[in-house]
Amino acid sequence: NNEFSKETLKTLRTMSPTSLKVTLEALKRGKTMNSLTEEIPMEFRMSQAFMRPGSDFYRGIRAVLVDKDHNPQWKPTTLEEVTQDMVNSYFEQLGEHELVLPTSSPSSSGTS
């Protein structure tokens, strides 16, 4: 019940419920990953999902930069309305658009 926690909660209540749940899920998943080669593709999938037409990202941009009313109309509007299936969709494989990181082979390690 300190001032910092009150202000943090106040700020979080203004954020996209979907973004909050996706971020929490990413933290949980990231905790179990052992390398950047696992984490970076996950982050890329999330970034692509956040850029879907009609997403809360666009609602936030509209509210701050276009209309400047600072009143985004999040969809869904509450944390309770954001389903686990919705959250999981931010982590789905992207098929032909999947990020593929280069792998190093023993011959390219720089040693002779």
C-alpha cells in the first residue's frame, strides 16, 4: 500500500488488457527459456501479432497521436474478457513468415 504501488496499479489500469496478459505470458515463457535463440523468435511472433489490423496497438496510437484524446477503446475492455486462446495466439508459429536465426557451425566459429 505504498505510493509507488498505488501509482503503478493506476497506470496498469489504463493499459490494454490484452497487452498486459500477453506480457505476463511472455515473462512466464521466457523464464523457462535457456537462450536468446529461443526468446527472440517468441518476441518476433508477439510483435507480429501486436501489429494485426484492428489490434490494440492501433487503438493506442489513435488515442495518443491521431485524436490525442488519450482514451483508447481497448477490445476486449477487461482482463477477464481476454481468454487464454487469445493470449496463445500471440505465440503461434508464423509458418513461412517465422523468424529463422542463423546457426553457427563448428567450421564458422573463428578457430583454426
